Amino acid sequence: MKILVTGGLGYIGSHTAVALQQAGFEVLIVDNMSNSSIDVLEDIASITGETPQFKYLDLRNKEDVHHYFKTHREIDGIIHFAASKAVGESVENPLLYYENNLSTLVYLLQECAKYEIQNFIFSSSCTVYGEPDRLPITEKAPIKKATSPYGNTKQISEEIIFDTTQVSALKAIALRYFNPIGAHESVEIGELPLGVPQNLVPFITQTAIGLREQLAVFGDDYPTEDGTCIRDYIHVMDLAEAHVIALQRLLEKKNKTPFEVFNVGTGKGSSVLEVIQAFENVSQMPLNYKVVNRRPGDVTAVYADTGLANNELGWKAKRNLEESLRSAWKWEQKVKLKKKDY
Ligand code: NAD
Ligand code: WQD
């Protein structure tokens, strides 16, 4: 079976490409390398022994997308990762986000209709829930007004896919990721944030390695036990494996409705201070951090009810926070060594 992975050179896409190949799928990748590099292709191959078929493609170019599908008729399913994902940047440049995250989806779905590709997995996000009324969050929780253009693109994307499944043969699953962290066990691939990381774990590892002076903890006056925000941090390989299982569900026609949504998290919430503590345990070194003011837009606590994914999808996260942080730390050390080589 041939699976097209859009954005397959990126963080989650590359880990999913590995999981797909190891499950016996043939992987085709398209990417415009706006947030990734071609080196990742060989890094994937160094784990699996197989280089995915790659084509440079900017999915915003409708003609190029059409040409790609015209010349690749053998695709059985698509996992669509390609998107822009920086929340702050989306506030500053909303049109970039509406164009890159929505037009690309529309063009892909148009090709699915033309070439009868019926199996589609979409990268959604827990950001669609906003500040939840109840924890843990189930898939039935109301979708509130998005707090950023990025979040809005995920809400609209889910609606676009739902509407399409109602009038065509398309079957789709949206996976709502919580907070992906860590790297493949081999540390051949991992997260490579451009510039100053916005996310907690890359900022922690870059501080520990000496690239950043100090981690700023954004607020300790939240209504949580230690006053810092709570999130559901999930190992990127657990997340990657969820994609393989979701894809198999569609290919085996086990889906209950044409459009299904699953939370993909661990179900366990950890505070910022707990993450720092766990990192210090794993790395056996103290982390330089300081509590500062809250970051605008942060919600107090978010963690998944994973019941639906566990029972219906048959998927459960296997790796815990320490294991995820250990792999993130090993990856940061590897990146430093790699940089020295150049
Ligand atoms: P990433 O930036 O590492 O990967 C995205 C890839 O898509 C990159 O390789 C980029 O070059 C490519 N891309 C972007 N626009 C493109 C275009 N127009 N044409 C072709 N390729 C394009 O991001 P990621 O963390 O791997 O995220 C993957 C998906 O998961 C995204 O849709 C993101 O919104 C979603 N998501 C990510 C997180 C997270 O915390 N990382 C959480 C929830 C959801
Ligand atoms: C986690 C916690 C921060 C950095 C973002 C997106 C979301 C989704 C996942 C895509 C928060 C605190 C962080 C730092 C800190 N992405 N923090 N100091 O905000 O939960 O989610 O990534 O869909 O849409 O918004 O993740 O890693 O930025 O923050 O104290 O330097 O760490 O306040 O409590 P977040 P994060």
C-alpha cells in the first residue's frame, strides 16, 4: 500500500514515515521544506533501511498539486501534516496561515475526489478546544471560538473535511494531538525548531545544552496545585503509531462514520514544574529557570480523555514523561554533535 505523507520531512511527519515503513507501507513524501530539510530523508532511511520516494512540492500551488497526482496514480491513502504551526506567527500574519493551512487542504481533497483516494488522516490539535470547561477533555467537548488564526485553521479544516465526507466517498480521521515531545529512540530524527523555540521541551533542552541562558516559566499563579499550567505531553513515536492504526482502520473499513475524530494524548496532565523536575531527573543536572509573567493566550490546564482512542481505535500511549524527555535530551545532545561536524 502506498501512502502519501505531506509534510513528511517535518517533526511528526518524519516519525510517522518511519512507523509506516516499519508497518509495511510504502511511503511517498511531499514537502516544500519551509520548516524542514532534505537531510531528514536519509535519516529516515538510516532507521528503516528504505528511502521514501520524495518530491519537492509546495501544496499552495494548485497546478503543481494536480500534476503530482496525475503522475502518481497509485496512492491508497494520505496523511496530511503539511501546515504552518506557530501560534504567535499566526496572530501576526493570519493570511499566511489561512492560505497555507486551508488552501492546501482544499487542493488535496479535490485531487482525492478526482483520483478516488478515499482514505485521509488529518493533523488536528487540542487547540480546537480552547479553555475547556471540564477535564479530561473528551471529543464531545464544545469547540469554542479559536484563540488564534492557527487554531481557527484547525477548526475550519475539520469542518471542510466533514462536509466533504458527506458528499463523496472520502473517509477521514482527524487526530487531535495534545503536546508532542521527544524523538525517535535511535535519535536519527527529532524536533528541529527554527530560531528560538516557542514550545516548552525544546526550550528546556536548549537551555540545558547551553544554547539558551535560562528557561522562563510563564506564570506560577494559575489555579493548579503548584501554580503552573498543565498539559498532556505525548511521545512523538506514540503519536506516530496512532497514525498507522488510524490508517489501518480506514483501509479495513472499520470506521463507524465517514468522519471520525480522536484525541491523541496520554491522558495524564503534567505541570511545567513537574516537567522541569522530570527533566532534571533524566539529565541528572539542575535546570536554570525563573518564573516570569504569564504568556498571553495560555490556558490553565489541558489533558485528554483517551477513552475513545483506547477503546474504539485500539491505541494507547506506551511511553511515559521520563522516557519522552530522555529521548528529547539525547536528541539535543546529538544535534550539538552534528553541528560540530559541519
Ligand atoms: P513541522 O513544521 O515540523 O512539519 C510540517 C512540514 O510541512 C514541514 O516539513 C514543512 O516544510 C511542511 N510544509 C508546510 N507548508 C507546506 C506546504 N505549503 N507545502 C508542502 N509542505 C509544507 O510541524 P509538525 O510539528 O511536524 O506538525 C505537523 C502537523 O501537526 C501540522 O499540521 C501541525 O499543525 C500539527 N500539530 C502539531 C503539533 C505540535 O505541537 N508539533 C500539535 C498539534 C498539531
Ligand atoms: C507548554 C507549557 C507554557 C515555553 C502549543 C500550541 C498548541 C499545540 C501544541 C499545535 C505552557 C509553558 C512554554 C516556555 C513555559 N500546537 N512554557 N516557558 O502552548 O500548550 O501548545 O503547542 O497545534 O496549539 O499552542 O505548548 O510547549 O508552548 O507550552 O513556561 O518557554 O509550557 O506556558 O504552560 P502549548 P508549549
